[in-house]
Amino acid sequence: MRNQLLSLPRYKKRIITLALDTLSIWGALVLAFSVRLGWDEFIQRYQATFFMLVWVAPVVSLPIYIRFGLYRAVLRYMSHQVLLTILKATLIAVLAMMAGFYLLNVGNIPRGVTVLYLCFSGLLLGLTRYGARQWLKGYNLKDIGQILLSLQPEVVQKKNHDKNGIPVLIYGAGEAGVQLAEALIKSREYRPVGFLDDSEALSGRVIVGKRVYFSEPSLNQVISETGAEEVLLAIPSLSRSERARIVRKLETTGLPVKTMPGMSDLASGRLKIQEIQAVDIADVLGREEVQPIPELIDQHIANKVVMVTGAGGSIGSEMVRQALLRLPKMLILFEHSEFNLYSIDQEVQRTIRVKGLSVQVVTLLGSINDPGRMVDVMRTYGVDTLYHAAAYKHVPIVQHNVSQGLRNNVLGTLYTAQAAIVAQVKNFVLISTDKAVRPTNVMGASKRLAEMVLQALSQESSIALYHPSIFGYQAGEKVSNNTIFTMVRFGNVLGSSGSVIPVFREQIRTGGPITVTHPEINRYFMSIPEAAQLVIQAGAMGTGGDVFVLEMGEPVKIVDLARRMIVLSGLSVKDEQTPDGDIEITFSGLRPGEKLYEELLIGESVTGTDHPKISRAYEEFLAWEALKTVLDEITGTLQGHNYKVTRELLLRYVNGYQPSSVVVDWLYKQAEHEVEVDSVGR
């Protein structure tokens, strides 16, 4: 029955409400007369007056109720402010009815009956509305008395806040918008002044005391009428493309556009209203996230011992979050930064408490360049699946610190992989990057070498370890290799530590300028959760030596991204056409090792997989014994900071490597000033 009522047309719902109010008026009359006079006197002396009131009271009262907007409010989302409206409307209706009786001298009504009728009619109108609201929302009606008792303090609180907070329009008059409005009403930071919604049927209605405006005709007119200074998005169920469409529409208003925290986070208390944030940049790009395939995402995690290296980093921490939700037997967080490890551990423990999970979590400090520590950890806990996210990935920093970049990204990956072989880890997944494809910088070249290491290891059923003594083996001694190695390659992730997004936000916050390296530079973008989910699923499809490539959509010009972020902050771009704008965009030139366009594939050999957004690439690599010799040559140049030779070796062995600058390592001792990029080995 509840669903049938909710599905009725709007005019039928109003007729039902009018009928209920008529019954409330009649009930209030009966109660007022019988309580004041007693039933016998009521029937004997005032029967004629009562029956006259039965007709007059609804005729006088209902138009007044309509005028006060009692039939515009949506019952399910009715705010406590409606109580004041009911009291005002009832008072005026009673005064009008009594004045008419006395002026026309058509009946005698005791004053006590008038006062009681005022009280009973207001009470019954409130009870029917709040009872209906609770029932329509799925609750029982037994707590209506408690609800009504709690109304007055909230009304007073609302009145106190009316003069405080930023006036905001809430885009989305659904359940999420209503919950957000109710939370804002209790806050001091924001003051909702109305709703925007794409449904024309809701236009003009009142929800939690706020009018709903149709979003299509003139947004600027609505903003002028309401005095809104910001727009908050409350449309969590829409697709990315639909949210992007709405964001583009709101850009024309010139107001800052923000998004609400997740309602589950608000309800649990993990997020506060103060944490309402700038609009999700993924909504600006309009990229649709692909839902994970349950069989793939659970396969190597559920009831397994899972280890994540670099667990406190941007990608590593998201890998931890995603793995935790798949209920591993044990989750091992491995991180060299004490603060990062502490931060992700606190978050994980909070999630376990809130969701009531039974996952054992082990937090371990350590370096991937400490093979003994790695073997000890993997053996002690019997690791089944390892996600290797630990890496140096900031292009300019690695470009200026060549030896550390190569040691961490190449040798660190090699030592971790060999530790996995020694400890009999079943699955090893390397998180790689699009910068490994035809790299122009040391970071990209180091990640391609790391891929080559895993490709070479995958071809060996038993191997003679590189630097075997640090693993406790003799030179030439073979170790059985039962580990499946997989590499997953993707582009930039939104909001990561290396992303331009947080940099741009901070530059906007401080008044600019926004610094972009080149007007034509573009990048692929993906959200961190989507990237982590795809990494997990790709790892589940690996058979050994696979290089998986994630479908990243269309590349985005960074300067266009900067412009849209400025506009969505409620500011304007300062340029030649608008010299009075707020934020200027400046171009600093490409940084050492940076290139204009990123790629995801080295060659053309690529096939599809069971997942629509994951492809498998087949690329050249060196055999294990040959690669060990190459690694010896490269690492031999690092001790004396002989990075010119290092670059020559990378040119020779890393397919497609094309350094875009001279050697800029801070410790490099240049014998003579380089004018052009050396081409030895090309």
C-alpha cells in the first residue's frame, strides 16, 4: 500500500491530504466541544452550532492552509519547520472562522471551545503529517509523540542558524539531497536556500522547508532569487557522464561547485559537514568507472594472505582499501615511511571497527632494498599474493637523483621478486606506468627495466638468483620458481601524490597563478579506486610475464583541466581577453624528462582479455642471464655517479628510450658542458 500511495499522481496525493485535513478539522471540533462541555451538554445545547461549524470550518480553513503552502511540501521530506507553518495557518483559520461567526451572529461558541479547537486542530494536523512521513519512510507510528516532542528545540536551532553560514543551493532533491539539507540545517557552515533538480515535476514543491527549482530554464535567475553563493552536488546515483553534464551546466553560473561527502560517511561520523569538498575532478572529466567483475577481484584476495609494498602511498593505500573489502585471511602493510604506515594503519583499523570486519592486519616497516627483511616477512606469514606498489615515481625528482631512482625501482623490484620466489609466493603483481613506454626520463626507463626483470623471471622454471649471497644461496645455485609475475600499466590517477590536481587546487586557493608546463601537454586520467580495482582484476588474469594495459579513455589537455578547475572554484581565468580575471595560467616549459604525450603500448601486439577495459600486451625483453649482465653494467655506473654512461646503457637496452634532456643529477660531475642529447647506442 505504501508503494501504491507513493506512485500516485501529485493531484491525487493532494486530494488525499485535503481529505485527511478535513477529518482532522472535524475531529478537533468534536474533541473541543466534548472536552469543554461534556458529551451530554454538547449534544443537548450546541448540536446545531456544531453542525454549522462542520461545514464552515473546512471551507474557511482549507483555503488558508493552501495559501500557507501546506500542500506543496513533500510529506516524506517534510522538515520540522512545517510545525510553525501549521500553527500560524491554524491560528489564522480559527480567528477568521470565529470572527465570521460573531460578526454574522449566526451561532454562539464558548470561548473555551475556541481555544481548545485551536490546540486540537493544530495538534491533529501535525500528527497526521508527521505520522504519514514516518509511515511513508518505513517506520512505525508508535514514536510520533517522541517525534513531536523533539520538534521545538530543532525549530529554535534552525532559527538561530538562519543568519549564519554560506547560502547554498543543493543540486538534487532526492534522498541524498534531503539528508544533506537536514545535516546543513544543523550546521553553521552552510545554509540551504533551495534545491535544484532536473525533474520538472518537482518544480515549485517544498522539501524540508526549501523550494525546489527546475534546473533547466534559467539558473542565473534562480541564483538571483535565492541569493545562493555556492552549489552543492547531491546526486551520488548518477553516472559520471551525467554528473559531467551537470557540472558543465553549473560552470555557466560562476559559482563555486562543491560535492558532499558520502552519506554513509556523514551518518557514521567519519566525515563532517566542514569536509564538503571541491567537486570531484572525475566529474569534470566525465570518465565512467567500470564496475569490477566479482570473480576476478576476489580470486587472489578472499581468504588469502595479501601483502602490499608501498602500502602508505597513493596507489598502495588504495590497494590496501580494496583488498580489505575482499576479506583476506591476513593483510600485510609494508612501508618504509613510518608516518605513512601509521596513517594507513589508523584508517584500516577504523574501517574494520565500523564495518565489523574480521581481518588480521600486520604493519611492517622496511625497505624493498633489504632482501633479507623481505624474505623473512613473506616466509613468516606465508604470503599468497603480493602487490608491489613501492616505487619512486616523481619524474623531476628521479631525474635529479638517478642512482636512487634506479636502485629503488629496478633493484628494489628485483629483490622483492626474488624474495617472492624464495618464499614461494603464488602471485606477484607489479604496478607499472605509462611512462615506461618509450620513456624520456629516468623514472620511466627504471619502470620499464622493472617490467623486463619480471618478464625475464617469468620464463625461468628455476633461476640462479641475482646477488644470491644476500638471500643465503651460493653463486649458480638454482631456486625453483613457482611465482606468477604480472605487470599492470596505466596512466595518471586523480588525486595521487604525483597528480597535478592537488597542486592546482593549492595554487587556486592561494590566488594563483596556476603553473602548466606546456600549452599542449596532455595526460590520461583515472580515479585511484578504479585503478586499484583494475590492477587486482588484471593480476587475477595473469599466467606469467603478462603486461596488462588499462583502458584510460581519451587524454585530457592539462591547460583545459586548469581552466575548468578555476571556473568551478567560482573564479575566472585571467588572460588577454579577460585582464580583470582572478587566476592566471602561466607556462613554465617542460621539466627535465617530461614529454607532451604519454602512451600505453610499445608495439602493436595487443589482445583483449575477459575484462572489457584490460588488454594484454606482448613486448620484447631480455633473457634472464643476459639481463643480469645488463644490470651489473648499469649498477656499476651508479657508484661513481657516471650517469652519462648510465644513460648510454639505458639507450642501448631499454626499447624506445629517448632522453629529452642532458643529465641533470645533482651529484653528476660534468667533464664538459653537454649541448645536445647524446645519441650513443641508438
